[in-house]
Amino acid sequence: MHTKVYRLAEMQPEQVEHAFCDCASIIKAGGLVAFPTETVYGLGALATSSSAVQAIFRAKGRPQDNPLIVHIQNEEQLRKIARRVPESAAKLAKEFWPGPLTLVLETGHAVAEEVSAGLDTVGVRMPAHPVALELIRRSGPLAAPSANTSGRPSPTCAEHVLEDLDGKIHAVLDAGPTGVGLESTVLDLCCEPPAILRPGGVSYEAIRQILPDVLVSPSCEQERPRSPGQKYTHYAPKARLVLVSAKEHAALAHLVGEQTAALLGEVGRVGILATRENAPIYEAVFAQQLREGRLMVLVSGSRAAPAEIAASLFDRLRQFDAQAVDAVVAEGVSEVNIGRAIMDRLRRAASKVVTPRFHVLFLCTGNTCRSPMAEALFREIARERRIEDRIEFSSAGIAAVPGMAAAEHAIQAVGEELRSHASRELTKDVVSGADLILTMTEAHKRYVTERYPHAAHKVHTLPEYVEDAAGDVEDPFGGTLETYEKTREQIQRMAELFFERFLKERRT
Ligand code: TXA
Ligand code: MG
């Protein structure tokens, strides 16, 4: 089959008229036409024709049990497609249509059975793109999934459609890149309370203004999701994708760097999907690998403008594929508004999600004896138990002289690893970077809670935290090797208790 491409931007008005005429005829004859919407390109067929709808499933290689969205152009069509239009649907339509919101309603009789894929509901939306609306006006309601091969990222321009479907569909109406870049929000109005089955172009926060009891369905994690599309691997580039998610920007950049370094040791070519703010950091850290062509950094958009990230996401994933990258490390975004949809797509594309490790800070006075000993001993046990990717340790002193080595006896008692220790002062940043602060004495604990009251909830003495006991870890400072060995034994015993508790509480 030859796929005809109509590049609307290059056409005179009468040629545009011809293009629409051709495409409407193709659709009416049961053919498939890809067309732009404000979200992504759709692959349209007549919603009333079983054979045309079946052809969509074949062209995409789409699983038979995944229903299609019907695209309409006016409210009258809605009343034919849905058996009933509840008041909530009318309100939402008034607020968000035309636009990126799909309403799941009880199905009427006007659409082919295959559209609903065996369900008694139908997804309906009125797209906000003049080309889509004009095509529907001429041909009638269109059943249209995203115009990609099943499992691939959705197409945000005509080139993406052709990458996947050239020769498998009759025509593409090319009107340039789409605006939103992620698919519509799918909202189920057939359940109580109504549930968002797929986050998308209209945010949960906006829908909540109209439907205060709306939920975001956890269906992604369920075994039998209510929106069949949610159970399939989606949006996946060919490369393995590692998603890094962290609230703090510094932690995010650090983890992306760590993951990238690890992957560069394993595979040939690595890609980073970075925000504009962080891209220069990665380019500096991995300058050599960039020069050698082993690393590719693509900017998704500004951290301050998540809409920009949404618009570019699928294109960037396809670019990594085109460059034959073996693995991609992607920066996550904050999960509000369009950020929910971005994170949903990234999670579905990811084979692994990395979050910051739980950070335990040990605190003593000079940061040359007890706290560095605890740091080394705890780290050793984490390594033995193979949980170094979930927890990390550091130490500091409330009266530390920065850069001091650990006491010689401490090194002898604990091991050569302590030889590279350099003492560190307790500062505001050190406090805020820790998830848990374990002090050697009651006095250290008091010091922290008085100076940093906002951190008081995460400060405990080590004996209090692990065995609910009062008292301090004895200070071996100035003592013999034997004194230090006693301290080591005390800390080691507490470490065993600590890990038992940690593993029990964080059994994820
Ligand atoms: O923005 C969009 O929604 C794009 C453009 C082309 O309109 N379309 C799109 O279609 O993304 P598709 O088929 O790729 O994704 C439709 C999603 C699937 O996850 C499907 O399972 C769900 O909507 N869906 C469709 N009808 C449904 C129904 N009756 N009940 C539950 N989920 C439904
Ligand atoms: Mg799709």
C-alpha cells in the first residue's frame, strides 16, 4: 500500500480542500487516515464500520482487548455515541472540550462493537485541532488510537507516523508538530467515584475543580486494570530506560550522574534526557564520553516549564532510538499538573526507577573517632547485605576541624577504609541532606535540636534509636587500642539491630 502524505502547510487553499476531500473519501470507503490532534497524531477510521476499525488493530499490531477512543466534532454526536450523558459529563465537556479529555461513558449503538473491545463503555473526546475537527465534520465520528505501532512512543509529528506505519495506512494529514505532546486524560464516569484511568493533557487538579471526588486510579499497579491500555508496556524506546526520580534538584543530578557512569561501564552508547538547567552539568562531567560519541545528552525542556517537557518527550525517545543508544537515563519531574502525565509515560517506558537512597548521618564532636567508625561499620554491613543502593551513610562533628584524619586507633580498630576519612563540620546543608541523624550522645542530640528545630523529628541518639535505651556511645578519644575496640564492638552490635529495623520498616 502506498501511504499518501498531505503536507498542509505547503498547500494552496484549493489543494487543502482537495486533501480533505480525498481523506474523507478514504475514511468513508473504510480506509485509514492519520491526522493531527492537539495531543498526538491519531489513526482514524469510521467509528461505525467494524471492518474499518479492525483494520486499525491490524495496522498498529494492537491487542484486541484494548478499546479505541471515538473522536467527535459536536455535542449531538456525543448523544448518539453514549447511551446516556450524565450531568457530570455535560459539565466537563463544557469546560474542557474541545480539548485533551476523554470521557468513558456507557456505550450507545452508533459505534462498531470492536471500538469498545468487549466493554460496555466507550471513550469519547472532542479534539482541539482544526484539522481533526474538519476531517470529522466531513466523514463522521472517527475511532482513533495514537498513530504508532503498538508499544512505541506516540507520534507527535507526521514523520513519527511514517516511521511506524508507512505502507500500512492510506494517508497522513501533516500539519506539523502537535502542541500538548502527550495523550488525552482518560476519565471514567461509569464508576463511583469517577476515576482518571490515564493522566494526560487535562490535569487532575483542573478536573477536581469540577468533580471534587475524582480519583487518580491506581490501575497502573493493578493486575486487571480498568483501562485495558494501562496494562501494556507503552511508550518504550528500544533502549533500556532508567528513570531517576528525586525531589531535590541536587540529588537528582547526582543520581543521574551515578546511573550514567554505571551504564557507561556496561553498554556502548548511553543517552541522558536532561532538563535545560542540568544538561550543562552532565556535559561537563562526561565531556570525554561526549567527545568519543559514547554519550548523547538531549534536552527535554526547562524544569520551570513542564509543558515544554511534555511536548518534546516522545520525540526525544524516538531520537535516542534513531541514534542506536543502548540505554537512556531520564530525569524525572515533579508529579503535579502535566507532571503526572509525564511521569506516567516515563514510568511505563522505564525498566528501572531509581530514587534517592535513605541517608543516615552519624554525629559526634570532632568527627575523628566515633562517627567515622559508625559510618564505616554501617556501610560495611549494608554492603554485606547488598542494600547499598537503598541506604547511604555519612558523618560529621558539631565541633569538627574540617579535613582532619581519623584517629590512628580508630583506623586500626575498624579497618583501612577509614584511612581516607576527612572530618566535616555540621552545617545547615549537612542537616537538611540527611533523612535520619544518629548522634553518639544526648548532648549532641540536644545541640542539633536546639540549633535546627525543624530537623528535630529526625534526630535520635544511636542507643535510643536502635534499642530504645538512654545513654551514650562511650568516647574512646585518647584511649588505648583496646578502648577503641570496645567502642567498635558497641557500635557493631547497634548496627545489627539497626539493619533489622531498617529492613523490616522498608520492606518494599
Ligand atoms: O490524545 C489521545 O487520547 C490520542 C489522540 C489520537 O486522540 N489517542 C490515544 O488513543 O491516545 P490510544 O488508543 O492510544 O489510547 C486510548 C486509551 C487506552 O489506554 C485505552 O485502553 C483507553 O484509552 N480507553 C479507550 N476506551 C476505553 C474504555 N471504554 N474504557 C476504558 N479505557 C478506555
Ligand atoms: Mg496509544
